[in-house]
Amino acid sequence: MDNIPTEPGQSYASVQWQLPVSTDNSNEPLILTGLRPPQKLNVGKRYITYTVTDSSGLSRGCVFVIHIKGTHCISNCSIKSLLSCRIIISSV
């Protein structure tokens, strides 16, 4: 779990992750579909889903969660609350 600051004055973070690696015993090309990093993700849970399909039409999928928690500071924030404006990204 990493603490990553939000973009200045925003309620999102720019998030980078590794794409899943697909293998198949057919040695045929595989098609991977799903969200490509990097992405700007808002505070909350985001389910990232991937599907890989082979040339025969067989497919498998996987999913992971990016959970961004944070406090979006607005004007009138004290210095103490500004220092706590951060998000937490965790993969489950």
C-alpha cells in the first residue's frame, strides 16, 4: 500500500500499473482488452478488468481493485488539513 498525493487542487491521482501478462500453449497471437495505464482515477474504488482471447475465441479474465482514499481540500483548509490531503492506493 502506497501513499500517493492527489494532483494539486484535484480529487484524483494519476495512477500507473503493470498490464497482465498473457500466455497460451498455441503460440498464436492473443488479444488483451481492458483499461490501459496511466489513468487519472478519482477517489473511490475502481475495478480494473482484463480479458484475453485466443485465436479460437477462448477467453479468460482477471480483475483487481485500485482503492483511492483521500481528503479533497477546499478553500479555508488549515495547514494541518492540507498536509493530510493524500490518497492511498491498494491492490486487492
